[in-house]
Amino acid sequence: MIVALRLCFLALFLFIWWAVSLRVPQGLFASPYETLIAAEHMLVEKRLWTALGDSMRVYFSGTVIAALIGIFIGGMMGSLRVFGRALDIYVYALAATPRVAFIPMIIVLLGLGVSAKVFIVFLGAVMPVIINTYKGVQQADENLIEMARSTGAGKARIAWHIVIPGAMPFILAGLRLSATLGLINTIVAELYTAVSGLGGLLNIYGSSFRMAEYFVVVIILALLGVAVNEGLRLLEARMTRWQVAK
């Protein structure tokens, strides 16, 4: 049922895309067929694969670092209540600040290389992980913790068997949001720093109105976002099966 509905929405989207391409002056828009032909040509060329590899290196580096540091900081904030209350105002302030505002400062400090791009991705992806982990750890069942303490369980055992499983849905939700924001910030980083990767192709094709090639890059980014989100969704379902069983 879900697959059929998704295919119907895809067919509707392609129809609307094709109808719009008939009404827009030629050269300012590309039809689905023109985009498909452009995709075939770009796959033969090496530029698309090189750009995809560059973007994925930046993306995965930034998001993995953000996940590790975000879970650690969020866990510390949730476990040490005073520390969390003292730090959360700064976390929320940073989360509300557009990441683009930091790009000039990042360029001054780190230049235009890969490290600057990775840091921009990290900065955009780390906040959801920190906030969700913080909230997840705060939601730990106090009754279960007291029961575990009464049986002589130590802090490490309580954290591993009670706090982390209870916070896991929050953490995984934060990782899914982080993965999406990380992909967006990868393109932003590539547009504002050295023009390279998929963001560089968007800049080149968009500025020269090569709309068929431009749409190919947009579709690739959409497919990457779907793949990452679905992968994390399956991981979330697998790691939270105990909740359904409960």
C-alpha cells in the first residue's frame, strides 16, 4: 500500500514537472527527459563521481564527528544536572543562530580547505544530537534507577542498562535530523568555501543555466537524503524493538 502510494506521488511529481517544462521558455527549465539524458552524459564523465566523492568525504567526516561529540556532551549535560542547566542556554543560543553567520569567521581561522568544510558541517549537525541526547537522558526513569541502586548496581551499569536504552529513541531522532542538516551544510560549505563537490557543480550549472545538469545534482542530493534517512530509520526501528515488545 505504501509503495503504491509513493509510486503514485512520484508519477504525479513527474507529470507536474513535465507540464511546467512545457510552459517555461526553453533553456530556462529542463524536462524529465532532458534531465535523464544529462544524467547519462554526466555518469560517463568523471566529474560527477569526483564531486560526489568529495562531498561524501566532507559530509561523513562532519556528521560522524558531530554524532560522537554531540552524544558525549548531551549525555554529560543530562547526567550532571547542574552542568546541564549551566550550559543549555548557550547550546540553545548556538542552535538558534544561522550557521551561515559563522562561515566568514571559519574561513579566517581555517582557510578554504577541507577542514573548514568539515567544521561547517559539524557545526550544523552537532546541535540536534546534543539537544536530543540531553533531553533523552533527562527522561530516564527515576524509579528504575532507584531500584537498580537498591540492588547494588553502579553508575556504569545503570547508564548502560537503563539510561542509554531509555534515551535511545531521542538520540536516534537527533541523529536523523543531524544527518539531514549535515547534508544541507555540506552544500553550503562547498558554495561558500572553495567551490568543489556537488555544491560546486550546483554553482557552475546554476550560474550558466544548464538546468538539466543542475536538476541531476539536485536529484542526487535528494536521493542521498532519502537513503541516509531511511537507513537511520531502519536502525532506529531495530534498536527500539524492546519498546514495541514492552
